[in-house]
Amino acid sequence: MDGFQFNISVGYDLAGIQSEKINAFIENMKDASQTETFRECREVLLAHVGEFKHVTKEDIEGISSKICNSATISTLHGCPPQEIESIANYLLTEKKMHTFIKCNPTLLGYEFARETLDHMGYDYVAFGRFHFEDDLQYQDAAPMLQRLMKLSEEKGLEFGVKITNTFPVDVKAGELPSEEMYMSGKSLYPLSIALAAKLSREFEGKLRISYSGGADAFNIEKIVGAGVWPVTIATSLLKPGGYQRMKQVAEILDEKGWKAFTGIDAEDLSKTAKAAVTNPYHVKSAKLPVSRKSSEKAPLMGCFTAPCEDACPIHQEITTYMKLAGEGNYEKAFQVILNKNPLPFITGTICAHGCQSHCTRNFYETPVQIRDTKLLCAEEGYDKVVKTLKAQDASGKKAAVVGGGPSGMAAAYYLAKMGVEVTVYEKREKLGGIVSAVIPDFRIDDEVIAKDVSLLEHLGVNLKYQTKAPSVETLRSMYDHVILAVGASKRSQLELEGKQTVNALDFLEKFNQTKGNMEPGKHVVVIGGGNTAMDTARAAKRCKGVEHVYLVYRRTKRYMPADEHELNLALEDGVEFKELLAPVRMEQGTLVLMPARLIWINLPCLQTKRIWQTARIRNLQYWTKKRYSAR
């Protein structure tokens, strides 16, 4: 047919469906010609036919009064299989309606659902066994569906199942003012498509399936291509801009073409279900996503805001320069970046990019690559912009900046732009601070940093390298303004019984100074779970003679403070993570980790866990200040 197919949902028990009110509703949906509502609607349309541009009188008179000839049985959790089958029998036999029965992912069983979600990173999603044991069981469903398929064939009607989003999970983080909510979207899809595949194998592709459960523009072709349709899309439409997805879905399906139902390709659907469990689009990220809600109170008017700009510490004009970059206007985009960010090359290379964590595109697939685009704009726009870079007229003021790290460089840039005569005192042989001295060269090299330094040089900033700044009193007598940008240079030390440890920043600085020409031995342990720990572990992996690098932390990867990108890079480099452990002492060449203690893990979505764990890593080596000692 060329038009719309409507489907009604009925439930929740046979007695209710047979009541006079519901019976009248069903009959009127089958043929509404005698209803007051249908006649009134037709009369209104005909009375205004002259106002329509694309609808004629014939079109209106041709609207069928036979609105719906199919129904989906929507049953409450715990509805007995006998009741479900009696309703289906009634609809097929008495009402002569094509019939579908909602089947929930609970048919897969608790163990399958729990293991699948845990494997995919949804271990924080909480649900119990109750609904799996109280709802329709697979051993009851299969023979019931077989009987109903036979009945529908005898009656010349279609019968199938609707695989739905009715999968209750516990409310643990205040998402809704209730105890339960229904799972949807990316996490539901692997379960729903797995059930569709299981039923297709069971019935050799002969059972029709109406699908709803995480369908979107990224999987619609696979679903429909296997013969599973019609498909209901909901979650994707509820996201910002989601209704535009319908056009995308329509284009995909239109290109694929339509064909009559001849059966489901059970083998192809099984492959799709298997692939969903490892598909990066559906697998949860290594770190739990941050809240993309703005912390600012929305004004009464003009409340439009970009989450990426809210998340940026300096609130860069991200949407503006991204648009310019998309148009290929890198020069103008670079100028926009410099309005608030005087270190485009450094931040375009190693910025933590919180903007991308808050990007709205995360709702769909992956964030817009804001950091990479910033670097692209800097690289492509540099030659033209640097020629026009100039300060305002001289203000007659002088300023001293002590420290040539990122904050000192930024202060110098904007002071110079304002016409201030700026002098930067830097004790090292080059600017960049921690970025240059500590962050490994395999992450950012000196040539990148030099590009940002050149911006200062073009503004006429006086750079004093390997120069210790005079006292503050002396500086005040020499300059109108003094800025101390010396950083947090005092480094901490991990106290470990039986062994002297080394601060990670000391290790990284020596790694850079020697260009990685260090020999810490076969085994290295890094204590910590932040970005510095990841850099340290990755640097150690590049040192000569190292066989194993262990990263020990008191929580799991998901709750480490390191950025996901940095964590994944460490994993790719072969760093071995030792989770839920804490170091206690060295004992005869053995590092003892958290013996006879409790580690408390407070998770936002789960009850507090107590983990009793004792671990020992033998034959580890620690780099000491004096020497490399094998253990």
C-alpha cells in the first residue's frame, strides 16, 4: 500500500478488552465510517478544501474509514502466558485483526542480560532478577508463539511479535522520581536485537518481528535489511535535533528499496546481534560520560548556549571558529581562536578537551574533533595571521612575568597586545614550563611549542632564558606590574616502607632530557591513575630494557581521574593495569599491595562495595634517585 499503516495497542487482560467500551473502540478503528468524529473531520476538510494547495476534494473523499486492522498486545509485567494467548486468540478469531505480541528482553534471562551489559561497560546499570523470573518465560513463549502462528495462518492473517523497550532497571542516581525506569537507546539495542535473533533462529525466520529498542540511523539498514520491520524509533528523536534523523533514516531506507516480507534472514540477524556487543557506537566508553548540562542559570530570554563553550575553562568561541573552519576560512578562524587563546598550538595538541566531553554529538556517535580542528586552523592560518599580528599603541607601561610556562606565556601575550612592554624571566633554556620540560616528547615536541613562542616574539616580548628573576621588591622597582607565574613547583613524595620512590615529574623530566635514553630495568611500577601517571607509564614502556610496566591504582579504570583518551593510549602501549589496589611496602624484593585492608569504592549508581584484596607483584624494579636497582 502507498500510505500509512496504523496499529493499536491493547491490554491488559481479556475481560477488559471484551468490555463494551474497548470493543466499540476496536470496531470503530476497524471502520470509522459511522462515527461522529470521522464524519465531522471529513466535513471540516471539505469545507476548507479551497484553502489547501496540494489536497483536492477527491483526495479528501478518498480517505479510507478503515483506519486500523492490526493490534499489538501490550501486557503488564507478570501477565500469565495463558492470558496473553487468550487475548491473541480473541483478536485473531473474533476481531479478525493482524496481531503482534510484545516480547521483552527479559526473555533472554538474567545471566545473559547481566553478562552482556557488564561486558559492554554498562556494569553500573542496576536491575534484579524479579522481572526475569516474573515475566513470560522463553520455554512458555516459544510453543505459544508456534500455536498462534498456525492459527493466524489458518485465518489468513499476519501474526508476529514486537520486541520492545520494556526493560525495567533501577533508579540509582535520581534520574526519575521513582524506583524504576525503562532502559532505552544504545544500551538496550544489544539486548533487543539479541532477542530478535534468538526468535528468528527458533522459528527459522518465519516469525514476523516488529522492532523497537535502540533503532536509529546507524543500525536501521541492518535491522530492516534482515527482514525485521516495521521499526519504531523513539530515543534518537528525543535528543537535541533528533527529528532531523527521520530524514536521514528515510534516505537510507529509500536507497535500499522496499520489498514484501518473505521471511527474516536469521543468519544475517545473528551476525548483526553479535556485532552489536563490540560495536564502538554501542559499547560504553572507558570513563563514564560527564553531565552535559550547563552549570549556569539560563536567562529568561536568549538562553541558547553551546555545551562545548560552557565546558571550556576560558570559554572559547568554539562554534564560531568551527563554522569558519568548515568553510575553509582558516585565517579568520585562527584570529577568532587568538581572541581568547594565545597558545593554539599547545592546546591544539595536548589540551584535555573538556569541550569534546560535553559535545552534543556524543548523544549520537562521537564528538566533533574540536581540538584537532583548532590545531588545523593554527597550522593553516599561521603564516598569514602572524604577519598582521601587532600590539596596540604603546601604553608606556612595563610588566615583568616570572615564569615562562603556559600561564606566563598567556599573560605576556595579552599584556603585549595591550601595548605593555613585557619581559619574561624563565630559568630554563626554553619556554613552555611543564609542557616543554615534563610532558613527553612523544606527546608534544618542541617545534609545536615554538610556534606559540613565536607569537610572543612577533609582539616584541623580551624573553630572558636561563635567567633567575630578581626579588619581587627589585622587580617592583623596575616594572609597573609584576606577575608571578611560577607554577606549583614543590613536588610530593610517596612514602613507601622499604623503598625510596621517585616523583613522576622528576622521572618524566629526565626522560625528556635524555630523549628516553634510560634503563630502569625489566619491571616498573607507576602508582596513580591520573594523566601524569599515564604519561609516566607510557614513557617507561619506551625505555630500554623494560619488559613490564604496571600501573597500580585504588579504583577501576572507569573511576581513574585520567582522561579517557590518555587511558586508552596507555592501554594501547601495553601498560598493565592493576586495579583496586594500593601500595603498602616493599618486602624482600616484592611489592605488597593493600594487604589485610578494605578498599571502599563509592559508585554513583551502585551500593557501596567492600573489596577485600591482597596482592603481591614480585621482582619489580623501582627507579631510585641514586641508581637503577634490580629486584
